Amino acid sequence: MDKPSENPPPLRLTQFAHGGGCGCKISPAVLSNILKHVDRGLIPPELMVGIESSDDAAVYRLNDTQALVATTDFFTPVVDDPRDFGRIAAANALSDVYAMGGKPILALALVGMPIDKLPPEIIGQIIEGGSSICREAGIPVAGGHSIDVVEPIYGLVALGLVHPDKLKKNRDAQAGDCLVLGKPLGIGVLSAALKQGKLSAAGYAEMLRWTTKLNTPGPKLAELAGVHALTDVTGFGLAGHLLEICRGAGLGADVNFADLPVIAEALDWLGQGVATGASTRNWASYGDEVELPADFAPWQQKLVTDPQTSGGLLVSCAPNCVDAVLDIFRADGFSEARVIGQMRAGSGVSVR
């Protein structure tokens, strides 16, 4: 009889999670069904953004020059390295502040861990990873809350400030606006390949490059009068978050598929049928509002619904503002930013 190995296999964080990153979000259709039974409660006049348009964060006016941006985001592991998990989760949470045009001021850590399965040093590395991103953003982790749960969960409550006149909502897009996407798509595909043990070292490096890159152009974009609407692309995929802009503004949008920035290795895996279950759930939730070409391949549909973890900013801006928007992105190292379509009269999203 073989002796048991003295060296147990390395612990994989993703083995504890049924889903990972923003792919573990409740689907748009299910979430909508849940919230329709929830009373909106008090709506004070100072509340500039609440739950009415599925925006990225709540915004509360403090005075004539300051509004508080408040959001929270947390999820189960999308990677196995604990420090990388913490970094990705923290960047993803702070993105919602940037997506409102705000600057983060502090964060609170949200920690749920299976204490009987994960050693303290692993949990500490997750928390330190998140703290390192907050240091990069120039803010403290000023507290938080921790609980003992079955699956590892980590994220932040993120607070920021924005001038009330510079606030960017997802519902203020205008017909004729150009759409600019700041990061390439494909994070969900790479995470699926990683979970299947197929992702290359180069693919993992690209995944980390984009998921830990802070969406710092947000406040700078908010300074441009020609930028009308702003959001970030996360768990509902490009089509889902663009639909939120369309519904809020009472408009439609056209997307040029050939212009979409995509991580190269993600395209390879899509061609081999690798995708997340969340992509299928996304399409089931809003596919009736998305028009695709008759000859669209299944992998192309998967790409426009692919859940992004810590995805890119999606900007709706006047055509004469496009060059300034792209300059801001590129100055902050977002070399893949590009125009992907335009807003129009009507409703829904049409992919060319």
C-alpha cells in the first residue's frame, strides 16, 4: 500500500468557491425580481443617487462643493494566490467610486473566511493584498468586519468624494454620444480557464495586470463637460452594463464588435468553448434586449456577456470630446482604451 504523501497538495482558494469574482453576482433578472418586492424607504433630498437606475454607488450631497460616494463590493476567490485575490477584490470595489467621477478617501474591509479550513497566514495575505491596493490609491483601510463562513469572501466598503456638479451618473447619456471602453474584455474567460487548470502564465499575468489596475481616469473624466455618463463593466458583462446606461437614458446603443478590445488569450479560449456559467445567466437575463447579427458565433455572444472582475470604465461622451477622453486614459496607462460604438434614439443594444 502506498504511504500517504507527506506533502499535501497546495491549497487552492478557488476550490472553496462555487463561483469567482464578479461572476458570482446574482444574475440581473433574479436581482430585479428580488428588488421589485423591496420598498425604497426614505429618499432625502440630499440623496443624489440611490437605487433608481442601478448606478455604481450611492451619492449623498454634503454641501455645495462635496458629495459623499458610498459603495460596497465583495466576492469569492477568482484566483488561488491569496494576495492576488485581495488585490483584485480591492481594486474592483474602489472602481465604483471612480465610476461616479469620485476620488476614494477611505475603505473598510469585509472579511468572511472558513476559519477551520484556511490558516491565519493565508487570510492575512488576502487582507494585506487589499491593503496594498488601498495604499496605491492613497487611502487607509480604517476598519471593517469579519465573520466565519463556508466560502472565502473578501471586499471593501469604499467611500469617496465628488463635486456635486462633476458627478457622473449612468443615466445621463445623450443620443449621438460615442462610447469608449477603458479596459479589454475577457477576464471572465481567463478566470474560467484558470479554474480548469488551462491558463498560461502569460494569461495569468494579463489577468492580474487588468484586474488590479485602478480606474483612476474616473475623476479626470468627470472634469470634462463632454462626458455625459460613466459606469464600469463588471459582473453583468459589457452588454448588461451598457443596457443600464440605455435604460437610464431612455436610449439605445450600437456596438461595433470588431472594435472591442479583447485580451488575446481570452479569444483563444473562447474559440475552444471556455466560458463562465455567469455569461449564460447574463444572456438569459437580458438577451431579449440585445440584437446580434444572424451569423454571430456562440463565442461572440459569450464575449459581450462575459462577466468582468474589476473591468474597465465605459464612457458616453460627445464626439468632440473623444480625443480628450482617450488622452486621459492613455496618460494613466490604459493603452487598450478605444471607441466601441455610439448611443442612439430607441432602446436596447445592437451589435454590428
